[in-house]
Amino acid sequence: MKPDDVKARPKDAAETATPSAVVLLSGGLDSATAAAWATSKSYRLSALSIDYGQRHRCELDASRAVAQALGISDHVVLPIDLAAFGGSALVDPSTPVPKDRSDADIGHGIPVTYVPARNTVFLSLALAMAETRGAGAIVLGVNAIDYSGYPDCRPEFLAAFGEVARLGTKAGVEGRPIELVAPLVKLSKAEIIRLGLSLGLDYGLTTSCYDPDSRGRPCGRCDSCLLRAAGFAAVGATDPRASL
Amino acid sequence: MKPDDVKARPKDAAETATPSAVVLLSGGLDSATAAAWATSKSYRLSALSIDYGQRHRCELDASRAVAQALGISDHVVLPIDLAAFGGSALVDPSTPVPKDRSDADIGHGIPVTYVPARNTVFLSLALAMAETRGAGAIVLGVNAIDYSGYPDCRPEFLAAFGEVARLGTKAGVEGRPIELVAPLVKLSKAEIIRLGLSLGLDYGLTTSCYDPDSRGRPCGRCDSCLLRAAGFAAVGATDPRASL
């Protein structure tokens, strides 16, 4: 299996010695897999996680565990209060997270868990960090196949942000644009899990649930839990997180 | 004088009654003029200011004074620690702000006061706020004529970000893209000041200096002070801020 990259593919390791990159690390299954993939491709990684007032805050603990497991010592957890703007079930405790949606519903239409412009905000912060560190790429685990219907996970969105990165930075103006590398964008959830397992990634460190309990245990019923469970079932593997 | 807007112009007031917008308000001369212009065009404005660890922090006080003077009650001052990434004279006190540069130097090349991806970060936050509030536009005071050589002030950058706003939001997917409105982008500093004075804007409330003293008084020698002084001189007006 060979993950597809979005737009400008990074050069092979043989062409550029150990490129450096900032990986957006949420603590979820996808971003952990993208980070493991980048590590396997010899990227020198820094990691950025955003503390944006999400109610599934155990994500941030998971991001630290994943960074440690992958040997990423430069890990910035940046607080930013998107909850000040309100407007999403992921940041507003008064809005319930949808549960038990059918396959036909998940990924069709934009659910209430959509956070306005979240990936645009995250990518812009990754871009600032990448340019400050002199990194040549941003690695991210977005996925346009088994996803929850968010517009800012689509390849056309990533291509548009690539233009912003090229035109809006000193690095881009000087002919060293910071590339977006999205190795999972065209993989199914099962393919993502197979890739991570082949790289030795411990998915017990990751968390995907939008509505975990106070001990971080997944609800098993939100869109994210359902997509994850279906992915592990398709692979025929056991999700180490589900047995917590 | 009629300011040019970038890309998709907002519809005339006759076509859409009092559109709502988020204005990025830095507390400087340009963004205050853009906000005064939008007020004169009957936009219902919310304002967003970013506390990003800038060392010219009197900007934030100025942004509050400008918002109050323009009757903008919905004003969010959002803290975000760009200084955690380092890398610019505007956030790193150990890097001196260039002083007494000649006209030939200002605007040619990217100066050390460039903050990596700053406008991308600010626009992404304005986009999140605009979508959360149901606003149809983002108003910003960027200017590509008398500016300091920052890549993220150019019209082509703004056009690229407009695509990100269209593709990366629920509003855009549903056919209500949030437009970028940059009324000053093709105006000279003198034209901007004339516009603001014609609208009754009190420039004594605004601050432009990159390196003010502890009481907020301008240094008179950084690029931003020099551009501002040349603008007032060209108009034949007195800068009320310069006499503080």
C-alpha cells in the first residue's frame, strides 16, 4: 500500500536528506498514523497540538503520548480559545454530540460537531510554526474517505491552503514554499489502520471519541467511534483503546 | 475617492440590507480606517483583535478605543501566543526593530519585523469568528502600496485566502462564502488618511509604531512611523498621535 499525498509530493528520501516538517498531532488515530508514516520516511518532525477548548480534552494527553512514542521531542501544545466564538458541539458543552448515526448519515451533510474553520486555523498555526522553524512541510492526517463530512478535510481545500502557504509567507516568496503532505487523504479507515499497524504504531495511545467519559474512555456511539470501530472490524484487528 | 475592494466586492447596500462583517482591528491607522469605512457603508460590525505577544501592546488599548469610538460593542480580543514560535522582531524583544530606513529600503525585501504567517493566522481566526456569528464578510485594512514588504499584504494572497474561505467552511459549501473586503488595498497612505479624515476618524486613538515607549509614545523612526509621517505630510495634516 502506498499512501497518496496531496498536491506537491515531498521528494523521496533519496532526493532530499531528512526533510523537516511540522506534524499536526491531535491525539487521534489519523494524525498519529500520519506522524508514524512521516517518521518512517525519515522526516525530522516537530509536532503541534492545539488546545482549542475541545471537550474531548484527553486528546491532548494522547497527543503527548504519541509524540513520546514516536520520539518527537519538539512538541508545542498551543492554547487558543475557539470556545470564545462558540458554535459547535465539540466546544460547547450545551450541544449534544450525535450518537448512533447510521452509515448512510455519517459523512453526508455537515454535522453539528463541525467547528467553524477549524482546519484553516490549525493549518495557519502549523504554517507559522513551520516557517519559524525553517521546516519545509506540514504533515497532517486529514482523510476525505471515511470522515465525518467536514468541508475542510477535502483535497481541494488542502490545495487552496497550499496556495495561501506559497503566497503568504517569506519562505514561499523566496522560492521555498512549505508543502502540505497529507498521506492519508485517499485512504479508507481500514487502510489507515493497516498502515499504522505495519509501522508498529500503538493505537492504544490514541483517542478518537468526541464524547469520552471523565476517565477518557470512548462512548462507542459517536460518529468518530463508529468509524474507528468499523475500520478495526474491516482489518480484523482489535482496537486496544476500546478495551480501556 | 472610491476604495477598491479585493476580489468579490460586497454587494451594494441597496442589494443587501446592512450586511454583517468581522473587522480585524489591530489598533493601527489602516485597520481603524477600514473599520470606519465599513461603518460608513452600513456594515453591522463585530471586531476581532489578536493579542499575539506583540511588544507594541499599546495596540490593543488602541483597538479598544477605536471600537468604542465606532460603536462596535462586539469586540473580541483573543490571546494567542505566537511568541512561543519565536522568530520576529515584533514578538522577540531580543531582535531590534530597524530604525531610520530610507524610502528605498522600506517595502523592498521582507524586513525582520515580518511575523511568520501572521495574516494567515489572523484571517483564519476572523474566518472562524465570522462563520460562528453568521457574518458574510471579513473587513481588513491591508494595504499593498505604502507597506513594509510583507508578502501577506498582497492582493494575490488575499485572493488565495478567499478560496480557502470558500472551500473550507460550511458557509462556503452551502453557497454563502464569507468574502474578504479590503477597501484600502490599492490606496496610498495619504489616500487612506484622507479617507479616514473625511469619515471623521480620530487618528489620535490609533497607534502604528513597532517600538513605542512604555507610555505608548511612538518612536518616530521605525518603518511604520516613517510611512505614517510621510502620509500625514502628503495630506498636509497633523498627526494627533505624534504630539502625544
